[in-house]
Amino acid sequence: MTDVLLTALGLLGIALLSDLVLGVRHTWARPVPYLLGTAASVLLTVAGSAGLAGTPIRVSLDAFLGFGAAHLTVDRLSALFLVASFGVAIPVSLACAAWAVRPRRVTARGLGCAYALTLASVAVVVTADHVFVFLFAWESLTVAFYLLTAHRRDDRRRTPAIITVVMGKISGAALLIGFLLPAAQTGSFALPGFAALPHTGVRDAAYALLVLGFAVKVGLVPVHVWMPRGYRAAPGPLRAIMAGVAVNVGFYGLWRTLDLLHQPPPWLAVVVLLLGGATALLGIAHASVQTDLTEVVAYSSVENAGLITVGYAVALVGAATGMTSLVAVGLLAATLQLIAHALAKSLLFTATAGIEDATGTTELDELRGVGHRLRFSGTGLAVGALTLAGLPLTAGFVSEWFLLESLMQQFRLGALGYTLPLAVTGALVALTAGFAAVAFVRIVGLTVLGPRGAHEEELARDIGLPGKAAIVVLGAGCLVVAAVAPLEVRFLAAGLQDVVPRAVTASAVKEPWVLQPVYPGFSILSPSWLAVMLPLLFGAATLLCFAFARHRMFAVRRVPAWRSATGGVAGENQYKPFAFTNPTRKVLANILLTRAELRTVERQTGGRDDDPRRDAAGAHLGYTSDVVEAVERFLYRPLLRPLGSLVRTAKRLQNGRLDAYVGYMLIAFLTVLALVLILT
């Protein structure tokens, strides 16, 4: 299996070079990097499956590095994330190949290179057992993200690319310090050696820094601002590579941190728990009111990151209190959420790429009823939306059930410092689940199944055959994974046994097809029986309706549409996605900082200026409503002012005079020398 891992990395290297050498002039050359990436993803999935089965995979890097033993190792936890990430990357890479051959989609070389670099970086991060190998791959992923978001070099995409790379550098800096602290204590740069680190303040500081570094990558509040902008700036289905594949390395880092450092400081567990709940609610609040499909899916990624982090925080609470069963239920809920997110997010971004390619827009008001024409992309969008809404028969339903069950175990903890944050977070997650249904009902009801848009006949053809195959595979995965959830739990128990004993996690399977939240006698769920009984009940209800209603079952009653304020407001006699979310903007006004304005947009011509009936009879009213990113407004924008002053001051120092630079160096040297003398 070592050869399989090396071959996969070699294929990704060839894919990177092929984009640089072949370019994009020839149509046949454009999908080559993505097809090579598909083959590499298959091999990495095979390597992960072998690792879960217990086959040792270890590749030595001693010949390339000169600072101690370094390897690429596939243990069970690494194997779990290889399968979860690259199993999704296979269909998404096929969709990327289908998208790349479309006219005017890839106009310059470098995009395939960034794609290959992303997959290679993910593979190395997940398998690295050496600090500097890990950090090198992490920084390479930051570079790849920058290349993806800045591929189209225009002013509109420059800012998202800069924000993405700045957040990536913050993440890398936190990880660098977080790794060096335990390395200084243990005298080794090998990650497995960190497990022997004594419980001291240095260990707690390293724990917090590592969690911070990985939290930036997954998009936890308040460092989530790069995610909506970065995902929207990336082209086509490559957004799915970022959101469904690459973001998993952040969660892998969190899982690995718990594996290596074990018991966290109690305050860290509580902070991560509350931030996870706040992230989930803030993400779904913005997803519910966005008017662009790409931004809806991007903000739902913030929500999913919050939900996954909540499960992880429950595991941290269990580790801090020494409750192994709580660690198991928290990690199990988080990993189930991670897999559901990887499948659904990849499906949504792949379907969105097909819709954008066919329509030329992602504005929801322009996409009403798009599912009537783009059957594959529309169906994929609907299945992905239903999965993230957490409806039964989807993987999202099972994962959200486990998450809520894990939060309900608060009564097993005696300390108020844990039970109260768990209760608050449970309320935030419940609110998130409710607004998620609102957010994705809008997508399914108005965008996919709504009234047909005015420009339907102008739509181009749906995504190509490989893209359709990708949508079918990902959509089936969202449904099949839920139907075989007990088998999935056994699979996850094998992958998580490095962190929590396998027998404890496997106890979530009460009977062959019945699940429980690890603790016996609390509650049960059988998603497999739901997958059988709900379709049967729906079929039985349909037969009864047909038997009693007969021809009336298909009768359509048409009546004039009712509209309020018909005399003063112009518009269509049907709901639009913008209007559908108006109650959400009102209810969440304190979170979204909603700003609404009612104004006159047109007046009747003629008549006397002093006629009081003129405005009443001839005014046409326009309604605008906007929301504000609170974190950006109250945290980052105030920080930009002193940062801008600092930059302007630094620019004054760059006067181009050699004697001035020598003077700066002398002042800096004397300052450092004085500090050394004082400290010694």
C-alpha cells in the first residue's frame, strides 16, 4: 500500500506539471489535470480504506529532510479522513473535468495547477507525522487557496483572495507557535511524541494555539469572514474542492490535537462550545437572507462548521471531565456531521456550477424554477438542500439527531460551568436547525420547483456527462449513507479508535439497524427503517388519495392572485426568494443588523404641484432591505484604521536611501543588545 500512496502523490505532481506545460490552448488538454486528480483520489481512497482495515502504510522522507525522522503515515485517524475527503473528491474531480472543457471556462493556465496542489496538500497534511512537513503542506494549501480565489485577476476578486491568504497566514502562524511549544518541551519534532507532554501551562497554551489555527481554516467565528468571499471568488466546481475536500484538514487537525494532547483546559472546551453554537446560528442567519445562490451555500458552510465544532467541543468537555462516553458521542456526532457536510456541500457547489454555467447568473430571483429545465443540476441542488436542512432520509438528519442527543447529556455533568454552556449551545443549535429549514425550503420551493423564470428558453445545456455522473453519485451518497447509518457508525468507530476506544463508540449501535447516542436507554433511532417505511407510507397515502379523489386528485383550481398594497407596489403576482426571507430578516434583525428603506421610485407626470392627491395616486413604492456582517463591522473595520496608519508610517520609512536603511539596522541592533544586557 506504500506504493499506492506514492503513486497518488506522483499523479498529483504530474497533474500540476501538465497544466503548466500543456496550458489551455487545446481543448483536449484542459481536463487532463482533473482526470489525473480523479485517479489520484481513487488511490488515496484505497489507501485510506486499507489503513482503516489495519494495513500499515508508512513512507519515509528522511532522504529529503535533514532534521530528524519524518514519515507520511496512514494510521486509522488519517485513514478515516483520507476516505472522507478523497471519496468525495472523485466525483467532484469528474465534474471539474466536464466543466473545464466548456467554452470560455478556463482561459489561463494555473487553475489545474492550483487544483492539484490543493489535493496534494490535503493528502500530505492528513498523513504527515513531522511538524515541518505538516506546516509545509499547510502553507502550500494556503497558496493553493490564493491561486483558486485570485484566478480571475480583476478588482472584484482581489479582495477575497487577499482576505483568504491573510487568514491562512494567521492560521499558519498560530500552528507554528502551537507546534514549537511542545517541540521545545519534548525535544522532538515528531507529532506522536507530543502525547508524552506533561500537563503544564505550556501544554495548555499549545492546545489553545492549535485549536485557534485549525479554527481559522474551518471558519469559526470571528475568523469566518474569509469563507463566504473565498468560496464565491473560486470558479465553478472548484468551490466544491475547497468546501467539501480541503476544509476537512482543519477538522482533522482538531481531531489530531485531541488525540495527541488529550485533556484540554476546561475554559477552552467551554469557549469552543459557545463559539461553535454562535457560528452555526450566525452562518444560517446569513444563509437565510442572501440573494445569491453561491453565497447561500458558502454561508451554510459557516453554519456546518459551527455544528461540527459543537460536536467536537462536546468531546472536549468529555475529555476535560474524564468521561469517555461523552468523548465518544461528541466525536461521533461531529464526524457524522463532517461526512454529511462533505457530501452535501460538494453536491451543492457542483450543481451550482452547472446552473451558473447554463444561466450565466447565480442570483436567486433570476433562477426561479431552474429545476424544470436543468434536471440534473436542479435535482442535485434539491437533494443537497434537503440534506443540509436535516430532513429525514438524508445524512443530515442522522447527524443532527446525534448532535442534539450529545448536547442533551448535560445532566450527566455536575458542574454548572459545563451544564449551562451545553444548555445554551443546545438552544443555539435548535434555532439553527429551524432556520436551516427556512433557508433551504426557499432553495427547493422557489429556485428548483418554483414558477418558471422568464428566461428559461435562453438556458444552455446542463452540465456534461461526467458532471451528471458526479451529481448522481453525490446525491445518492446523501441518501444511501443515511440508510446504512449503523454501518457508517461501525466504520467511524474503527477510524476514531486512536482517540476513543472502539468498543465505546461502537456501542452507539444498539441493534444491527438501530442507533443510540452511546449511552444505553436514553433514546433510539433507526434511519434504515425510516428509509423503508417512509416511502411505503407515502405510497400508501398516494393510493388512498387516488382511490377516494380519483380524477379530482389532479384537478387544478386557478384563482386571481391576492396582493397587499396593489395600488402602490408594482411587481409580479408571485413570491420571490427575496420576499420569502423578509420575515427572517425581521426576526433576526438584531443579529443581521437589518436595514430597510421604503422609498418612492416613480411619480405620475402632470398635474399641479400643490395637488395633495398627486403623491397618493401616482407614487410607486420601492422596498430595499440589506443586512450587515456584524463581526466585520464591529471587529475588523475598526482594526483597519490603526493598521492603515501603521502601513502609511512604514511607507515613509521606505525612502530609498541606503544610509537610512543602515541607520535603521543599527538602531535595531542596539535595541536588541540593550534588551539582552538588561535581561541578563
